[in-house]
Amino acid sequence: MQEESVKRSAPVLHSDPEILGGTPVFVGTRVPVQSLFDYLRGGETLDEFLHQFPSVQREQAVAALELARDALVTGARPA
């Protein structure tokens, strides 16, 4: 799966105190990852988000959503 290779081969998210005070952003951009979740929560589509933030690649956005999903699924499993 292509998204899997994106997650493993290249970082998707980055946090640097010099960029937006350390707010996690998509690698190579100044777009906060939180913006993606805000757009989706507000009823916007992934395509609308990508249109508003053209510096974010579709693969990055999909990989960020998969990372969030994986964290939730892993955290919800009983120990």
C-alpha cells in the first residue's frame, strides 16, 4: 500500500520550536496538522482541505489520518 510506504519511508509530521512555537506541522510546510482535523470536524472534505493548503500533499494528509487512527486503535485495546 502506498500510504504505508509514506509513513515508513518519510516523516509526515514535524515539530520544531522555531516553527509555530513547536506546533506539529506537515513536513516541508507551516501547516498545522490540527488544521486537517479542524477541517474534517467542520464537515469539509479532504479535497477541500488540500485545496486550501496546496503545500500539503495528499499522501501526507492520508498518512497523518492513518497515524491518528493507529494511535486510537492501539490505545483502545485492552492490555
